[in-house]
Amino acid sequence: MTKPLRLGIAGLGTVGAGVVKIVRQKAALLEARGGRPIEISAVCARSRGKDRGVPLDSYGWEDDPVALATRDDVDVFVELMGGSDGPAKAATEAALKAGKDVVSANKALLAYHGQALAEAAEASDAVLRFEAAVAGGIPVVKALTEGLAGNDIERVMGVMNGTCNYILTRMESAGLTYDEAFAEADGLGYLEADPNLDVGGIDAGHKLALLASIAFGTQVAFDAVELEGIGRVSIEDIRQAADMGYKVKLLGVCQMTGRGLEQRMSPCLVPATSPLGQLEGGTNMVVIEGDQVGQIVLRGAGAGEGPTASAVMGDVLDIARGTRVSTFGQPSGHLVKAEAATTSTPAPYYLRLVLLDKPGALAKVAAVLGEAGVSINRMRQRSHDQDTAPVLIVTHKTTRAALDAALQAMVGTSVVEGEPVALRIEQL
């Protein structure tokens, strides 16, 4: 009989329980597809007595994830605890040092320590897989490391946080304010314990940094990701975007340019008729552009028990089959430290300003933009209140650096109230 592949699962939350269910319910299918039985030797979690909706009595129990990671009867350490440091990092390092293969759903851990962990895996002739860390059930890591390995990747972009996409689409479909949609998402349990990980773009930024490393052969550089959350997007922005034929999305984009590696996660306007524009609710989508394949679109559930557990098991089955792939698609020693792009690729921008109702206010704004080299494509003034008037501007292509210089200069004009909102219009 073929020797079984023995798992040690650390973390029995939603995803961990989902993995246990798949192993228990689909044993025959997993063995047929993996070429050997898949078994669970032991598990680890914070609370031993909690009901997780799946029997655990037949498995060994460890209170310490490091002890689980180094057990003799564990071949693959499955890390589903989360957190960029602490027990998750210590246990993953211990597993790799002991020569165990590791499957992780921990985007934060890899975003901060991916290079060191990849080096540790290679030093022990182990593999570190993380399909479940990016876009839930969408097999985007496998697509980049294997299916598209014959391409020079030109650009990767996508909606990688379902909570933000839910909030933005609810604002549009139900006419909710940002605060109302946020509260609704929170009531449904969509938000992280620290909501800023979602709405601040941090969670999605972790994922983007991992994809950029694979796509462009660079060391993971999360600190170089330009982050902007969705907190300043108003229902007015949603409506005006729709009126111009656009949707607002928290969009991640990475591409290698002559100025360096560009990585940004920010709210953008995308064409309403595009695949990204039509993405609704909590779904994720990743668009990959390669020199040979052209553009491909991957769409699916970005979180949840089933989709994420499915991604974990995809990695487990690859290990069972004997598939050995470098963590980021090529040996860690080949990954280069990419220079971060000093400025983003030029694009048109949407601006929303509130002007004081003073003579010459519009002229001052136009002059400031012109002095910064920002050309106006179109401008619209909405019906004004007693003392202020909202103004919408769409620029021609410009750099964000030039636009920021103009916005900063507007402070000195004494005609702009509050901070302007600037949203990039992404060319798809």
C-alpha cells in the first residue's frame, strides 16, 4: 500500500474546519487524484473543547503549534492560524527547518517574511505553498507559477478583497452611504477584527505583493505597495462614476516599468462594461496579461470555508503527487530586489472638489492644474449650496506625482474647502 501523506493542521477556524471536512468526506477522491491516501495525524488550536462542527477525536492534539510542526508523524504542516509573526512564523520556521513541507493560507506572514521562508524551504529541500493566501478559491498562484510559466507577465491587476467590493457594490445598488454599507458588511461578519485590514487596502496589498513577486521574479516587497483604502469614496463618487460609464473598485495593479516595479492598491474607476466593472458582491477577480497568452481573467469566491479550504487541498494534492515548485516560481536566489517605481504610469483621473462660492474660484483651480502640467478633459459643476459648489473634473493622462503637486497647491488658493478626492481611471 502507498504510504499516506500525513497532515498536521494548525488553526481550526473556518478554513481549518473546512480542510478537515474535505479530508474526511472526500478520502477516496483525494487518494485517486493524489496517488496516495491523505490523512490527518494531529491538529492544534487555541481551544480544545470548542465545537467546530467536525469530529476531531481521532487526531492527535498539540497545544503548541511548534510541537505540531515538528512531530514525526507529520509530513505536511498546514498553517491556518494567521498573523505575520508570533506562533505562525515560529511554527512555519520550525516545520521547514525539520524538512517538512508547508501549506499556508497566511498572506501577511508571506508578505513580510516570504523571501526568508522561501530560502529556508530550499535549504531543507522542502516546499512552501500558499495558493489559499491569495484570492481564496481562485488558483491564481498556480496559474502564474505553472500554467503561464512560458510568458513574460506584463501586468497583473484585480479585485482582491471581497469585503471592499461588497461595500462598493452595495453603495451603488442600494444607494447606501459608505458608513451604512460598512455597518451592513460588519453585521454580516465580513470584516476582519481590525477593519482597516480590509477597508484600508492592507489585506489586498499583501496579496498583490505576493503576486508581483511571482509575476516579475522579484523579492516580496509589501512595504513598496502604494496603499489607499476606500474610506473616502462617497455615494456621490459612485453616482458620478456610473454617470460617466464607470464603476469604482478597490483595484490592485502591479507591473514592471522603466521606472521600476509599480505596485498599487487603491480605489479606481474602471469601465462598467469590463469584467472588473461587472464584478458584484464579495467575489474576487484577477486579470493577468502575458506576452504570449494575452489577457486572461480568473473569477471566483475570494474567501469562505469551502473556497479557501479547496485552495489548501490543491496544494496538498500537488505535494502528494510529488510536484515540487519553488515558493515564488523560481529559486529564491534568482529573485531580485526590485527598485520601486518612483511614480505611477500616467492615467486620467477623476477629481471631486468643493469650491467656495467666490468669483474666479474655477479659474484658480484650472490655473493650478495647468501650472502642474495637468490638463482638464472635462469639468462639471453641480448645483451649489449657499456658500459652496461641488465641482467634478476628469483630467487627461497625467502622473499621480503631478496631480498631487496640483492638489497641494490648491490649498493655497483659499477657494477649496476640505480635501479633494482623486481617483485614478484605470485603462483596461
